[in-house]
Amino acid sequence: MLATQIHGTPTDAPPLLIAHGLFGSARNWGVIAKRLSDSRQVIAVDMRNHGDSPWASGHRYADLAADLAEVIAVHGGRADVLGHSMGGKAAMVLALTRPALVNRLVVADIAPVAYGHSQNHLIAAMRGLDLAALTHRGQADTALVAQISDPGVRAFLLQSLDLKARPPVWRLNLDVLEAEMDRITGWPEEIAGRFDGPALFLSGATSDYVRPEHRDRIKALFPTARFARIPGAGHWLHAEKPREFEAAVRAFLDAQMTGPSRPA
């Protein structure tokens, strides 16, 4: 079972399940999850091979979707699902293969297509860090500058560094994530199905992850899909523009609650 962070208590609204992206964790979503929990229970997970969740030998999207289905089963059997990047692909596969479990779907800055941007250079940078010599996060940040120039990316990765362990350790299964990188950046074409429920594809306006040419593919798999962009946000839109992201998600979930319901 995936490790979870639960915010709020059950209400008449379905719980909201949040699936983070590559190298992330539930803690990245803590502020947004807590704010959204004012009207529903919010369950943020650590995906397999991340955070406090079990490590596994594979990282296929069918397995990631099955992990999410297991969490939903424990929390009532049906949920609204929000996924970012890798978590967005897992959420899409869940909706396509187990649509009865998904009430509404929010996909943050990712499309059901294969991408060519391997992130193994970040794994190489993390592996190259001399963990035994680290005593504080600032020291780790300085050591990563030569390999990772973007301070935001460094800060994001360092959230998965456990400095309380002796020696410090990455709370990421780097070996498996590296080996499965092509699957993570890809899309499982063997997945069949269609999700007819409400779906929002929410993107950062400065990101190129969800392009106009992807819309036909999205609409074929998610016929009711709506599209929205957050001005001034890139791929990590929830971190760059958290209030705007929260408002867009809340508006979609609240509008769907008051609109016509979809049969289970």
C-alpha cells in the first residue's frame, strides 16, 4: 500500500486523491491539499519508488494505476483524482482502465503521449552527491549547482533528501527510476479504454508539455475534456502559482458537484 498523507475528514463530496510527479512526494502537495480539504477529504500519496512508499522492481503505468486503485478502495471506492506529470499519466491510465473508481479527473501539465526528455541527468547529479559529507541542505544545494543550474529544480529534488538519516539518503529508488525512464517519459500504447467522466487538463501557460497537436488525442480518450492554462506558470504549475492552481481545481470540482451527475 502506498504511503499517504490525509487532510480533513470525509464529507458528502468524494475524496480527492493527489498523485505527484517524478522525484516528488505527497509533502510537495501539503499546502494545496490542506487548503482543498476544507470541503472534502484529501489524500496525497507517495508513489511507488518515492518517499515513504514501498520500492518495487518496476515502474509501469499499469502498476502505478493499480497502486492508486488500491488507495481508492480503502477510502470508499470512488474518488476525484488529480495527477501531475508522471502522476497525471498514472491517473489517466486509472481512469481509462478503471473508470468506475474515478469521479472526476484533473490532469496537471501532461498529455497521454510519449515525451523525449529523459530525466536521467538529474539522477546522475543526485548520485554524484557525496551524501556522507553532508550536514545541512544548503551544503547539498551548493554541491549540486555545477550539475543543476536551476535553483527551483535543486530545491525540488532536495525535498526528497533525508538529512536525518546517517548517512543521509535519497527517498527515491534511483536505480529503478533510471532503468524505467523510457516508460516514465513514454505512454503505454497498449492501454485501451475511454473515460467519459468530467476531465480537466490544466497546464502552465509557459510549458510545452500539452501542445495543440495533443488535443485530438486527449479528446479521443477523454471526450468531455476541458482545457485551461495558468498564466505565468511552467511545468511545476502547482508550485509556481499555487493559489491560481488551487482556484482552478476548486472551480472545476465545485462546478461538477453542482452540475449533472454521472452514473456510477
